Amino acid sequence: GGAWGSGMPWMYRLIAKPFLEARIAVAVVGYRTFPDGNVQDQMDDLEAAAKMLHTQFPHLCQRRADVDVDVTEQDHDKDQDQDQDWAGVNLIGHSSGA
């Protein structure tokens, strides 16, 4: 967020709470903002963050092929009991991050 000129990942830490409570891994990443970087720099930073997450946490970045993402609540609870990660990667942005 911040009109490409301000904002830090720590400012969005409360957004992570409901996802973490649902046992969904969260990474709040930042990127260079104006005047330290331009839009291309921001895209490069986000691409580098995605590659780092995929390299360091591949088990969190891959969707299990045997689980349908449109599971019912009951199925979701059952899957959580198996302690399996199945959501893959979902990107969420806010303000200029959208």
C-alpha cells in the first residue's frame, strides 16, 4: 500500500491472523517504494520474494493434487486433522500492492 511511496510489511501483520488461525501459511512481503524504486523494481522484488518462498518452503507453495480447493467445511476440518497443506499460493494485495 501507500501510493507506491510508503508502507512496510509489519503494518499488515494483523491481516495474517485470521489466515494463521485457519492454519494457512502467510508471507507478508514488501517491495521497494518510490523514490528508492520504480514499478519495475517493485515487480522484481515481488518476483524474487515468490522465488525465495518457493525455494525455502516448497511444501507450502504446491497444491496437493488429491484435494479439491472447493472442499466443504466438514472436509476442510478433516483435511486439517491430517496436517496437510493444500491451498498452494494465493496472492493478495492492498492499495498500490493490488
